[in-house]
Amino acid sequence: MDAINRPAIDIVRTTAELRQRVKAWHKADQIVGVVPTMGALHDGHLSLVDRSLATTDRTIVTLFVNPKQFGPHEDFGVYPRDEERDRELLATRGVHLLFAPDLDEMYPRDFMTSVSVSGLGDILDGSCRPGFFNGVSTVVAKLFMQCQADAAFFGEKDYQQVRVVRCMARDLAIPTDIVACPTIRGPGGLALSSRNAYLSSDELARATALHAELKALASDVRAGGNTEACEARATSRLLNAGFAKVDYMVARDADTLQAWMPGRPLRALGAAFMGRTRLIDNVAG
Amino acid sequence: MDAINRPAIDIVRTTAELRQRVKAWHKADQIVGVVPTMGALHDGHLSLVDRSLATTDRTIVTLFVNPKQFGPHEDFGVYPRDEERDRELLATRGVHLLFAPDLDEMYPRDFMTSVSVSGLGDILDGSCRPGFFNGVSTVVAKLFMQCQADAAFFGEKDYQQVRVVRCMARDLAIPTDIVACPTIRGPGGLALSSRNAYLSSDELARATALHAELKALASDVRAGGNTEACEARATSRLLNAGFAKVDYMVARDADTLQAWMPGRPLRALGAAFMGRTRLIDNVAG
């Protein structure tokens, strides 16, 4: 496709302009969907985009690498960024608007507000990555206010994030429906993630153990195995498969993410390091 | 006025019904104002109501005694409540809708979300009443989401609260304008407050010293007096005037509520106990 015929996408960088656009859509009774992303788009993101395009009249994708959800020793500086490529992918897909605010638009110098979800936001990733879910809740609350969308699409790959965002939206009566969409997987079942770009081909192959061991963990617990013993076994198998460190491998209540009781929906969730790259995944049990 | 001709006011108790009503107003291009209150209405509240009625097309008053902004040893249990009287006052005024949710609608059992404003929310009343501004920010954020109003009216009597709410609304891009309205005062300059109902007539008379000493403090500091010395003098005068305890008497930067520098707008703020009743007030300098 040459430069002239390349599909275009509107890019908006300020809340004021975004609000004007969405207001006109709502005025015309159009349903608006939003897909919040940090860019470095892959087929997982695109599946959310497709879901929004299929079920709403206008789709906004937001692109903002949110510093508040990275710890001081995490990968904010090197997180993959390629706005031009993301823009082309979204234009080809038929997305109506890309909201890509800069840092000052999101967090002016005297920004002081924080949104947090206690309980749900303090365990698992919230405990391994202190401040992570506060960063997520704060930026998502702001993106929701900026976009005023009727529905927001999130991937179940970040299962705890979906639970936290859903809880926040319900608690604060935010008028945006939270739609959770299935994880998209690559070869061997590896969940797609922008961070997979950090992995060598050898690491990519070994990383598939995370999904496999989560499936095994869920079915072992479902079959009546002692939860803690099953979790410990899954952890040691992951280490044997070449993971450097396991943050957690757990089978939990799918709603509360607290201890699972027979009869309740179950979710197995894991976080582990392949080399220096932290991967997460989860499966229904 | 007999019972039959008494003006009526619509009362809504759920977010779902409120949203439907506001959506219809917005659909008809009507500007919606909201006045958040904890009830026990006085002329201060009614001045906010009048301002909303004068500048918007539809006025919502919210009535919710918010437990999250009371400390464990504060007056939540005895805070004055008289919904019927409040309702009649608002109906007579011409308010279009009263939103009076119950506790479960605002804080269902598994409510976990908190909105906080660091810095601004941690000093003065935030330091004397730990958790107070978190409670305010959380409930106001939720009320804003429920009401979807274009403008919200707050009294400057709660000056720090207005600053905190304004900061939160800006930080989170909440599409509601925050309008600050002047404090309404009774005899001797005493700022109207629902808590004045706790005072005896003798205490009411002595409580006017708070406003008088704040005016003196502001003008002394403006005139070049040493801020700390002026604050100490104002404090001891309040104690001499019959206040039991002074939480703070300060002259601060009117925007940041941090230390005041010559050339900047000044605000004198005070909080002190008349008997067991905590009163606050503030004046421009």
C-alpha cells in the first residue's frame, strides 16, 4: 500500500478534543467502545478491538504507557513503543479514533489523585508489584472519564486487572460496561503479551510451560487435590522447565481471588520470570 | 400551605433511576447542576441551590450522610437528620430532583475502592481528621459519576474540601465544573453549619470569635506580621474567647494551602472546638 492510499486514523492528544468528538457521537445516539492499551499492539489487543468494532458504533483505542503502573526497577524505560506501527494496525482494522495523550496531559506536574481498590488490588500482582494496581486504577479511571465510553474491553490475560477495574467501575458507579475478552495464545499456548518481545526463541519455547502448568494446576485442584500441594508442585515444575523465579502459582476463587472452595468457580493464576522477563497467565478451572 | 398544595419534589434512591432521569435531560440539551449535601439544610446549602437553579436548567440535590468521612469517635451517629424537612425546603425552592440513596446503594458490602488526594488532602483537616478527605473524595467521585452533572456547587465554608474536590476532578478529568460559592454567615459572622445545631445560645455567641480572629489573622499577616506569631496570637485569643481547643489557625497560600509568600493570594483557615463541637471557617486575606 503506498503512502497515499494508506488508511488513515484520527489521532487525538487532548481530553478537550476527545470529549468534543465523543459528545458528537453520543448526540447521534452512537454507542462508543474503548480499548485501553499501552501500545506495542499484538493479536490480543486486536481481538479486543474487533470485539469493540463488532458490538459498538465507534471504537476508541487509547495508547499511553502509564508510568504509575511500573515499579522503580521495572521496564518502563525499555517498554516497546512504536506508535506508527500501532497506528497503521488500527487504521487497517477500521478503528475510529486513537487517543494518545502525552505525559503532561495525563499527569500534570501537580497531579495528586490516586484511585485504589483494597483487598483485590493488594494480593497476587498487587503484592508482588507494590503500587501496580493503584497505577492501573488511577489511569483507567481517568481514561474512562476522558473517553466517556459506553463499554470498555479488557483481555482476560490480565485477569486480576479485569477484576480490579470491574470492582472500581462498580464501586464508583462509572457508567462504562467492563467487557472481559478471552486470552489470545500463540504457539504452544503462550499468552500473547507485549513483553514476549523481550524473549529469545529458546525462552519463547520454554515459556509455554506457564500455560501448561496452569491448566494442570486447575485440573488437579478441581480433581480434589490439596490446593497448597498442587500449587507447590506447579511451582517446582515451572522452575524445572526453565523459569528463573516464580512469583505465584495459585488456584483461587474466580470472583474474589481469595481461597477457593469446592462448588465455587475456580481460576488458576501464575506469574513467573523467564530470564528477566516477568510473564503472567491464567486459566479457568 | 396545606398538605394537598404542598409543592412536591421527586425523590430518587438508586443510581439506575437517577441516570435515566439525567440522560433524558441531557438528551434535551439541558444543563444539569448538582448540590451534594449531608442534609440538615440551612441557608448556606440553600444559597448553593439558588446558584444552581439560576445557572443551570435542572438542579439535583444529593442527600447522603457519608459514614466514610466521619472518624470512629466523631458525630456520625448523632449528625442531624430530617429528610422530610429537607425535602420540603427543596421543593419550595423549586429543586427538580432529590437523590437520597441508602447506605447499600452507596457502599455495598464488598465496596473496596478509595479515591485520595495526597498533599492537599493530608494537611489541616486531613491531618486532624485522618481519613476525612479520602471519605470525601470517594463519595464525591461516586456522586459525580451517579449524577453526571455539568456543574457541582460547593460552599467555601469548607474551603479545603473545595480545593481537594477541584483537584480530584481535574486530575481524573471528571467532566463536572466545580463552582465554589461564598460562605453564608449568621449573627456576628458565624458561618452557617449543620453542626451549629449542637451549640447552646451562649456557645453560639462565643463561637463568633472564630470568624473575627480569622479576619484579624489574615489582615495581620497581610500587613507584614510574622505568620507564625500571628497564628499563635489568633490561637490564644480563640482560647480566651471560650474555645476549648484549637486544631489550627493558619494563614496559607489560597491555592496550594502551603506556606504563604507575599504577592500570593492568602487564605486564613481555622478549626476549633466550642465545647465538644468542632467548627471550621476561613476568610480571604
